[in-house]
Amino acid sequence: MRTFLKVNMISIMYALMLLIPIELVINVSRIGRITGWNLNVVWKLVGMSAFVSFILLSSINFYLTKKWLNKRKSSFWSLLLWLPYHILFIFIIASLFPVTNPADEGGPGDGLIILGLLFIYPFFVFVLNAFSFYSSAPDNK
């Protein structure tokens, strides 16, 4: 049961790792409108925030997978389990923060970028899991 919960927690982290950059990029115009900042400033902040969150959550996921699921093949279930959590989080965000201003909708290229990320992301999750699986075991003191 503990392994089941650990795999699900790691899968939630994987879902958040992709959700945060996508939501930031989609909502650039909304962030700019609410804060009153110039869109160039918002784009720079969103880019830096997305990059930092992706790197930070990647390292946290690597560490947690290595520590919690020490060389267990069940860690590879997160290749599939992140997607339902990702869809659930998108549904929750869309329900809590609906688009009320038509100018806040994403552009036509945003969907293509998101589709590309969704196709590439499982390979990234696999590589991260493989690195944590085949790296040396942590010290359990």
C-alpha cells in the first residue's frame, strides 16, 4: 500500500511539473491584464518561472523516486499515471478560473505547443525514471 501511495505522489509531481509551465504560458495575457505589467515583462517572468519550476520539480522527482522507490520496477507506473492527474488538474483549474474575457484565450499556436509537449513528455518521464532506477542506491541510515 505504501508503494502505491508513493507512486501516486510521484505521478502527481510529474503532472504538476508539466501543468505549471503550460498554465503559465496559456495565461500570459491574463497575468498581464490582472497585474498591469507589460507583456514583454510577463513573458520573461513566465519563461523564467516555467524553467525554474521544471528544473526544480525534475530534481525533486529524481530524488523522491530514488529514495522512495529504490530500484523498484513499480516506479515506471508513473509513465501512465501522470496523465489522469494532469487532466484532473486542468479540469480543476478550468472550473475554478474560467475565461471570462475573450482576450484571455490562448493563441492558435498554443495548442500545437501543448500537443508537442504531451507527446515528448512521457519520454522525459521514462528517462528520469531510468536514471533514478539505475543510479546508485541512497544511504538508508
